[in-house]
Amino acid sequence: MPRFTRAELESFRDAEVPDLVGPDLRLLFVGINPGLWTAATRTHFAHPGNRFYPALLEAGIITEPISPSAGMTDSDRDRLRARGIGITNIVRRATARAAELTDDELRAGGLQLAETVRRTTPRVVAIAGITAYRTAFGARQATPGRQPEPFEGAELWVVPNPSGLNAHETVHTLAVAYGAAARAAGVI
């Protein structure tokens, strides 16, 4: 696993990480925005404290462990795409914490996400973070889980954010939530 100094990580502030999408997209996971470690490795959810990939493994969404903190391998990316899994973000620019984003950035990111969903046509969109979802889409009363209205033709789920900062979630509770969205998408 690489070690980055604070200065090295700061040099990735405002960088963008390319979407991970392929043909036959069934399940599109949506983070809030890339963290600095994610930007440094160009790998979504890459921070060593992030529980995204362990939760995917426990849920059966992926069948082999992925250790992204050093950067995802091409074969890791290929395996995700082959299973119909994609990853993007509401806001594209990297920050140290999602709290650095403005409400206007989240709303603008929601419009960009709608365009991405129209272009990639996933069966299910799973947005990881209820507060960011509420802000980006003006859905102040939204609750976690499957949403009543589709999003650009896709079934919409709001699932817990896997960041280590979301301390009340565990790998197991994340796996349960992600597994429900994955079953709706036909991934598992």
C-alpha cells in the first residue's frame, strides 16, 4: 500500500477520477465525490479506511477481494464491468472531506449524474449517502432504501456511505444495503 504525505494528497485536490462504466451496466454505484486518496490512485472508494469493497465482497456482489488503496488493477476493473457494475460520483472534484462541497455543487452534480444515467442506462442507481442525495435532488424527506420514483429510467436506491467517517455503519450493514440494490439490478 502506498503512503502519501499530506502535501502529496493535497496536490490531488480538485482532480477528477474517471467513471468506471462499461456496456451492459446493471448497477451504478454513486459516491458523493472523490477523496484525495481516490484521486491519487484514480480508484473510486480507495481510502484504506473505506469499507466499500469489503461490503461488496460480503454481499456477494464481487467474488474476489479488491484491495484498491494502491490503485485498482485493470483486471479488477474488468471484473467489475463484466458483472455489470459501474462507479461514478455526484460531484467530480476531489476534496479531503465531502463536507467541503457546497449545496450548489451537489445540485449541479445531480444534474450531471442525470445525464450520466441517461447515457449509460443502468437498471439500478445506488447513491451512497442520504444527506448528499437529499441536497443534490431536493428530496428533503427521502429515507434510505429504494426510492418511490425512478431516476432517468433506472430504479433508484439510497444506500449508506461506506466512508470510515460514517461510523455507525459496519461492513455487514453496508453489505445488506448494497446487496438489496444488487439483487434489484440482477447482479446477485
